[in-house]
Amino acid sequence: MSAIRNKIEKNLLHIREEIAAACKRSRRSVGEVQIVAVTKSADLEGIRAAVDLGLTELAENRVQQLLERSAELSEALAKKRNGGPRGGDVHWHMIGHLQRNKVKAVLDTGVTMIHSVDSLRLAEEINARAERMEKTIDVLLQVNCSQELQKFGVAVGAASYLGEMITTLKNVRLAGLMTIGPLVENLSDARPAFSRLRELFDEMRHEGIGGPAFKHLSMGMSQDFPVAIEEGATLLRIGRGLFE
Ligand SMILES: *Cc1c(COP(=O)(O)O)cnc(C)c1O
């Protein structure tokens, strides 16, 4: 077994223990929480190890990286002759800022979910491209829930309306909300942003926005995922904690 695989296996064990503990504290089932492995700090060997260890959800925050990594991985998995995961078992997520002129390239990779939709114009471009491909793409609305000045994400007060507009588009499916927690020294200071996203999520669900497809809260990264789980996260975007 390679040293890299060994390290990732240990990290994953530790992360799973923390997930289980946070679920227990908040009386949630571990089945409600999924790890999305953020591969930006990993190399191909690391990514393959993660896939071999059973992680099927992978993510990049940069378009160019997403194009390269998804192509490299599917080539590597296609070459593999005996057993193990295949390319079709792996799903890529786009989690970083996306410009409209990059939407086509991103969809061409076969990405399954875009976490970073924060404007109607971007959603419309995704919809138009998806329509031409005769596909439906899951998207999350990125919300800026922390006081700090974040460059991306729609304001909490504008999210519900934008969400409703997005649900009128035929080839995108609004699957939930995403936020990036604030940079904090004390972990508990991250909690208000996550609980704000959770409240917004509950409100939007109550209004019926997105229907049954509206079910995901993408929040929590290596530093703060236990708190995010306590506040209702369903998708954890974990990079360094897994690969470093
Ligand atoms: C890099 C990144 C992550 C993962 O962060 P880690 O601290 O490495 O776990 C999650 N979400 C987004 C949007 C990122 O860019």
C-alpha cells in the first residue's frame, strides 16, 4: 500500500469518526451526510486512492483544474482492468466561482452538481447549455451568510426570490443551498453562518421552493465541518483534512 493511500485512509477514518460524533450530538443519521472530496491539493495518485477508498463525490473550485482532473481520472479508471471503481461511479462537483463563458466547458466534463450559482444570469446560462445537451443539472444557490465581505454568494435577503426564479428554468434543478463559513479562530464563531443558512433553507422549503429536489445544505470544510453537521449540513466539502 502506498504512503499516500495510507495517509488518506487514516484521514478518512478520522473524518468519519468526527462525522459520527457530530451526528450523534445532533441526533442525525450518518447516512444524511456525504463527503465531497475537494481535490485541489491532491495529485492523481491521491485522487485515485480516495476513489478506491469509496469516495464517489469529488470537487474542484477552479474550472481549469476540474477539466484536467476529471479527464485524468476517467482515463486512469478506464485503463484499470480488474475490479475496483469505474469512471461511472465517480461524480464531479463544481464548487468555486463560475463565469458564464466557462459554463459549457464545465458541463462538457459531465459535472453532476454546481454549488456556486449566485446569479440568475449564471443559472440561465447553465440552463441554456444544459437544454442543448438534453440534460438537467443540479445546482445549489450560494449564499453569503457571514458578516465578512465575501466576493461571491447572494445576500441572505435576496436568496429566496432568486431561488424561486431559478426554479422556473427547465434544465436546472435547484437542489439546495451552499455557503462558505467565515474564517474564524474559534470554531464556535462559525456556527451563526451555518444556522443562518439552515434557517433560510427551512423558510424556502416551507414556501415550497424547489419541491422535493430542494434537499441539500452544502456547508462545512476541513476546519468547521462538525459544527456544520450540527446545523444540518448534508454535503461536506473537505479538502486538506483528507489529502494533507
Ligand atoms: C478549497 C475549498 C473547500 C475545501 O477546503 P478545505 O479547507 O481544504 O477542506 C471547500 N469549499 C470550497 C468552495 C473550496 O474552495
